[in-house]
Amino acid sequence: MGYLIDTDIIIDFLKGREDIVKLLNELLEKYNCYISILTYYELLMGAYSKKQKDTIEELSNLINIINIDKKIVKIAAEFYRNYRKIGITLPDIDCLIMATAKVKNLKIVTRNIKHYPEINLLSEYSKSLIKN
């Protein structure tokens, strides 16, 4: 089993949020963990100082980054269309991250559970937030 770590979790980790630091450290010790190239992009978009950029670069050297490919794009487009048909418009990046998890057989670790309606793709941590 492996995990696809969402941008919000990485940001909380970098900010030193204790529960997230503990969670991510446990996951990194026991499982294969990844981020999407899109998460890397989002992190760099929000990095305004050299220190922030350097920290993101250090992190990107420690965790595997998954690029998107044609298969991921096709599944993301399908997610988008299917949810749009029922009145839910999902951001493109979230559809691509959800598709990445599906193609790579990973569970998404996120606090932004509303962005990922495919509950079967969520980690136990993320699913526990639905109940609260």
C-alpha cells in the first residue's frame, strides 16, 4: 500500500503542525509515499521566499513525485465529466490527483475531503474526517 500526499498536508507538515508531522512521519516510515507533480507545482506557487523554495526542493528530493500521463489525464477527464453531470464541479488539479491515485493504486491523504468525492481513494485518516 502507498499514499499520495495532498498539498494541504505538505503545507501543514512544513508549518510544523504537530498532528500532521506525526502522521506524515509514520506514513513515511512504514509505506511508500508520493506527491503528484501538481502538488509540487502548487507548493512552488506558494513559495515566496528563497527559504520556502529551498525547503520545497529538499522535500522533493525525499519523496517520490509522480508525473501525469495520458492514462491519468483520461481518467481525470472522466471524473470531471461524471461529477459535472450530477452538478458537482471539481477543480482540474483535484481530478488529476484523484486519477493519479486511482491509476497508481494509492490512497490520498488530505484534509480537503470535499475535493475528493471518490471515497474509496481516500486514506483512513482522510475518511475519518468525513465522520467528524
